[in-house]
Amino acid sequence: MNKIPELIKKLKVLYVEDNPEARESTSGLLQIFFPDLVIAIDGEDGYNTFMHTENKFDIVISDESMPKMNGVEMLKKIQEHNKDIYTIMLSAYANDDFLKNKTDATINALLMKPIDINEFTALLKKIEIYFGSVKI
């Protein structure tokens, strides 16, 4: 892998996943790129973590299907407080119409589970461009 851009390493990320095995494996990958990673165990925990964390998050990465509050519902609630948050949805069963049908929340990117490293590194380039054009 190429050197991780300094801009990517400075981003604060909230990762929300209810499945313990997926949470452990994916968080290991995410921490390589995003050292400032906070983990939540479901949508309700993710929303509460987002609302009660002193230093604001730059990115929310969330599973779509979770108990208590699904990923789309959580992102919608988060975006009521921060409409500019960059969001990445993870799904094991999404199809091409997934993002089109989720109009309640703005979703910047969709990644299929398990995460393909090539798709993930391509997304990192988009994130770098996005955050390079805004002040963090």
C-alpha cells in the first residue's frame, strides 16, 4: 500500500457496527487509515456517541442493518445536527438502487461487506479530495 496521506490520518471517524466479528475485523482495517477511530455497537449507540463526543467527527461509517436504530435512521438524525458530515454506508446486501431509495439521509459512499481493499483505497482518494477542498 502507498503511504497514507496525512490528511486522511487527521480525520476523526465514528464506526458503527452491531456484529461483533464484523466490527472487530473492519475496525482493524479502519484503524490503519484513521487512527482517531471511535466505535459504536449499534445505531442508538452511534447516535449517542456522535452527540456526546466533544471533538466533532469528520466521517461516520455505518452498517445499514442494525437493531434499535438502523444505519439510515441514525444518519438522518445525525444530519439534523450536522448536515455536512461525510457518510459511508456498509451493507452486505445492497443493490444498485440502494442509495437512490434511501432519500431520508445523505449517503456519500456505499461499500459492500466484506470490504474490498481496492474499492476502499479508491474511496480514500475521494475522501482525500473532498476534505482537501474543505477546512477540517
